Amino acid sequence: AAGRTTQQVAASSADMTSPTPSPGDADHPGTVDPDAGADERPEFGPGGYLPGRAARRARKIILRAPLGVQWIVASIVAGVIVLVAGALFLTRSGDAPGEPFVEVGPVAAIGDAEYRDDLDVLVVGAGGRIRAFAAGPGVGYCPASRRLEDGASVWSLTGRSLDGGTSLAERVVVVVDGIAYLDPTSQLDTVPGTDEGVEPAC
């Protein structure tokens, strides 16, 4: 009995100290070699599963796959549409606007401001932008304050009242090839006035 016990202990020790079979070992056919080819891998895992190496190869195949003829035709058609739209924009962008716009005159001739009796508007060129306001002939540009004044009230170049009065109503103005055009029937949103206690300087 003592002999059998010794043999059993020795066998158990041998099993515990035996090396773990390495992946892909020919003596252990149940293991999987991660570096083995796709044909050597066992079929396992859920549907659609791809090992890492196979997934990388699939991505390369997808990226390198040639585009069909329909994609080439679609890209050519899209390019032609862009060219036609650009040509139409360039040819029509220089046309003067139609009615109800009326010609005011060259931007260079407007100066800081001028009153147009025929349109009953004050055209302002000071400040780097052409604006037009529905204002009386007494309103003009004051170089000393760089504002619009009529001797009693003061407005900013955007038409905002600065002394608690009513702001000026602005008309729509467009500039095409250096010529200003005005829509006398239009009116932009009037900016709210402020009371800053500003006194006229002209």
C-alpha cells in the first residue's frame, strides 16, 4: 500500500510540473496557432467573425477595389454641373439689378454723403459702406463728429439715433461694378435708438 501511494504521488507531481503545450504544437492538435494561415484555423465564433489578419486583408481588398463605371460617370457629371453653375454666376453677377432698383450713380462720386431729391433719400458713403436713409434735406454728414446731423438731432452712420430720437429708416442698396443701385420701395429693420446725450457738432 505504501508503494502504491508513493507511485501515485510521483505521477501527480509529474503531471503538475509538465510544461503547458504551446499553441500550434503538433502533439496537441486541439490548440490554435495564432500565426497559422486562414485555411488552418478552425471554424469557430459567431457568423461574420474574422480573425485579425483576415480582417486586415479584407480592409485592404475593399480599399483597393476598383470603382465601377457608374462612379466615374457620376463624378464627371457633377464636375460639369459645378462648371456650368460657376459660369452662369460669373456671367450674371455683373448685371445691373432690375426694377424696382434705380441707379444712384458711381460709388466714387457719392463722397461722404449726398441728398437725392428725386429719390428723397440721403445716400451716405462715409464709413466704407454705401447706405441710403429716408431723411429730409436737412440731414447731412458732419466731419467733426463723423455722424449724421441736422443741427438738432444726431444719428450714427448706421442710422441709429443717439439723442433719444427716432432712428432713420434704411433703404436697400446694392453695388454692381462700382455703380450703386437703390430700391426706393424697400425698408430694412430700423435699429432702436439710444439716448447718449450726444450734442450736434455741426
